[in-house]
Amino acid sequence: MPNKPRGPGPAYERPSFIESEEARPLRILAEYLEPLVRFQRAGIRDTIVFFGSARLRPDGPLGRYYEDARELARLITEWSKSLSSHEHCYVICSGGGGGIMEAANRGASEAAGKTIGLNISLPHEQAPNPYITRELLFEFHYFFMRKLWFAHLARALIAFPGGFGTLDELTEILTLVQTRKISQDIPVILYGSSYWKEIVNFEALCRHGMIDAADLRLFQFADEPAAALAIIKERLAATPAGPSPAFAHSCHRKPGD
């Protein structure tokens, strides 16, 4: 009898299809569903997100920001661990690379806490740092899916000095808060007031009518780890528990969104 012809196998097992342009929607969906499952399994639902430059080093001209991020992440983790079991467990989350991201993961690790790294595949500057909790290291291809996960579980954001990437991430979060697309009241802290006031003229945006005066209250400045911690503790003290990742949602959604 002639041999039965062998088919090519299921499409999802064929790299030639999965890596094709036509399968891009599947790859995008995978970058939502796979982190969702892992966060649920790890019991992660509340994060404190650190943004900042990958280029800042502890021995560089702005090295104090590295040490401040490290200290602040340690203080936040120790505070979170001191909360009673029925309250939040705030987990430090960074972009997973070097510089400020490394400092944040390092400080949380030194406090014996879990810490998340949402890494992005880039041709340079972005290798995962060694301080991320192994099961909470993620690798993204799409910037927009990575930013979704920054926002999805964030209960507070601290933006240290950074470049284009930091500005992109910061302004996206501010836009989501401004337009109330994020259901939580997220404190946004700009760490390093002299840097941020030179880099972004927020008052000019208001003066030219690009933002409202009330929008200047969407963020606060801090220059010391203790001051940033005090803002976070005060703002989150009365915040209700966040939804699990499966039910995280934006405001003003329509049925079925």
C-alpha cells in the first residue's frame, strides 16, 4: 500500500508561519496572555514601577540617582513586607535593563523581595540585569505590549532621569491618568526635580493651553528616597486592593471592550 502523505503539522508548531507577517496578531496576543498567566500564578497584582535611563551608572556623573533608586526600591519593599497579610504586596517593577532599572531591581532584591523585569529585545543597551526574580523576568518584542504591562498593574510610578524611552513611558502614563483611562489613582513621582524642570517645561505647557492647570497636580517631585517613600505611603494608604490581572480594566469602557 502506498505510504500516506504526511501533512506539515499544525500551524502553531511551524516557525515559518508563527514568525510570518500574517501571524503578527498571534505574537501580539501572546505578549498579553503569557505574562497574564505568569502574574496570576505568582500572585502579582500590585506593582510600583520605576522608569529611568539604562545609561546611569553608580560611578558616573549622575551616579547618585542610581544609588537613590536602589535605596528607594529597598525602602518600598521593606515597607510592603511590613504590611499585614490582608493588605497589598507591592512589587518593584522595572524595564529589566541596566542603569536605573538595575538599581530598582537590585534594591528590591537586597530587601529579599520579589522584583519584576519587563525586558525589551533591542540591538543594544538592553540585557536583563541579574537582580530580577527569575520567574518574573519577561522578554517583549513589542514596545506597546510592554507598556501595557507597566500600566496594567501599576499602583505608583517613579520616573528617574532618562531619555527618549523614559519620556515616552512617563507621558503615556500621564496621558492615561489625565484621560482617566486608568481606573486607579496612581501617584506619579518625578525624581530629581532639577532635571525634570529643565527637561520638561510643564508650566509652559499650561501657559500655552496645552494642558490644564489641574494637570500639574497629576505628578509630584521628590529629591530624596525618604520623601518619595512618604508620598507613596500617604497616597496608597487608602487605596483599595487592585483587581487581579484577569479583571484589570480601563475606565469608561463599553460592554464587550
